[in-house]
Amino acid sequence: VITVGMFDGVHLGHLSVLSKVVEISRRENIPAVVVTFTNHPSLYFNKESNYLSLSTFVEKAQIMEELGIDILIALPFDQFMASLTAEQFAKNILISLLRVKHIVFGYDNHFGQNREGSIEYIDNHFPLINTHRINETYIENEVVSSSLIKQYLSKGNVVQVNKLLGYSFNLSGLVVKGDQLGRTIGFPTANMQINDRGKLIPAHGVYVTQNTVRGEMYFGMTNIGIRPTVSNSHEQRIETHLFSFELEIYGDEIKVEFIQKLRNEIKFESFPALVKQLKQDQIDAKKYLAQIHITS
């Protein structure tokens, strides 16, 4: 039993499709298979595309494994793949290679040249394959989609992003040395070099975050931006101040999960004004964490 798609972000809409694949797999005692691509088709058709993803390939694979997918097949979207008709894809890949008995379609799921492959196409041309259609998933009257999540992320609305994903949006990477300016003012930060440059970064600003270092979880606040008060370089930095934390972690992996945006990035008129705001940010972050703890 298979489904085909990019599954960028593996959000709640994808979850309903993948859950159906696993359900049929367990009932029929056959492997649950996802066919996906190592690169987004838009990057193949437009080399200048600035397409950024919600999840890395490794992150997608980990979530799918946790959901019960047995086999993940990742195909390069290249000239050969782009030239395959729906009939060739169905005959050569679905039937000859995979011996598919069931195929699960999301509400906007297609394959093959010109998106010709659809649930109706399979029903009409390959009646021995059982088809299953999964309807749209709605959250607060909006259809869950990767593009909608990206819109919210580009505005910094991580609360809504997390509702649509079904988990906290996160970034991972190595802690590298920065200017070490934060430690001189009582706000040491872990400067993160993200693992995948192809992943979308939330809007510039200060966020409440939950962070994992060396297997332990710490709350903190993360600044994404160009630090206009202290730098003119316009280089984007992702810096996290961990609450109640004093270890040296250069070279360690850090995972930053976004909980709530506190404010936009601001250029302050002076360094003391920045320090004053950072102190207020910490108060606001801890107040927010206390509130959600009480209500959860």
C-alpha cells in the first residue's frame, strides 16, 4: 500500500493520508510505502527557484518512521522522472517494481506528466489497484497545506504554524562561536549554524523556544535577525539564550523548537536600551511559559 508526494512538513493533512496507509498495511499485512522525491520538482523546472522547505529529508523520514511507514522510497526528480507519463509511472513503478495493491490519494494528489495521474485515472486504467481518497483537513476553517504553513511562518506566527503541523516547528544545527557579546551583558547565546540551508527560517524577531542540548531540554528565547543595534553586516543570525544554563556547548548539536513570538526585531538607539529590552524579553518569555503551563 503506497502514497506518493513531497509531504513537506509532514503536517496534519499529511498525517491523515499516512495514517490511512498504515491502517491498510496492518489490516492487509503488507508493507506501508511512501514514494517521495529528494528534491522539489520546482527546483528542477526552475534552477533559479528559491524554494525552501518546512522539513529536511531526515526530519521527514524520522516522522514517517514514527508513524509506522515501513519503506520510504526517495527518487531524484530529474529529466527521467519529469518525462514519465502517468501510464509509465503506474506500469513501471507502481505495478512492475512495487506490485501495488492499494494507493492512497490526498485531496490534491497527482503524479506523472502534466499531473495526469489521479484517483480517477487509476480507477479507469488500472482497476486491480484499490484507490482511497482522503479529504482535506481543516483547522479553524482553513485547509491545512504546506503553502499555508509557510505563509504563517513568514509572518512569525509560530502558534498557528504548530497547530497546522501538529508539532512544534524546529531548527537544528551546530553551536558555533559568535561575537561573544551576549555573555558580557549577562545574556550568553548559542549561535546556531543550521544543518540544512534549504529549510525555511521563521520571520525575524524574538521567540520563546524549547531547546534540546545533550539530550536535555531547556527553555529560552531565540533571536532571528541581523542584530541592527550591534552590527551593520546584514548577516542573518539565529541566537538562543538558554534560561538557567552555564555549560560551554560549542560544537554541540542544538534543536530549537518555536513556541511563541515575543516581538519583532528592533534597532535600538543605544546599547543600554537593548540590554533593558532583553531583560524585559526574558520576563515576558517566562510569564508566557508560566501561563501555558497553568492552562495545559
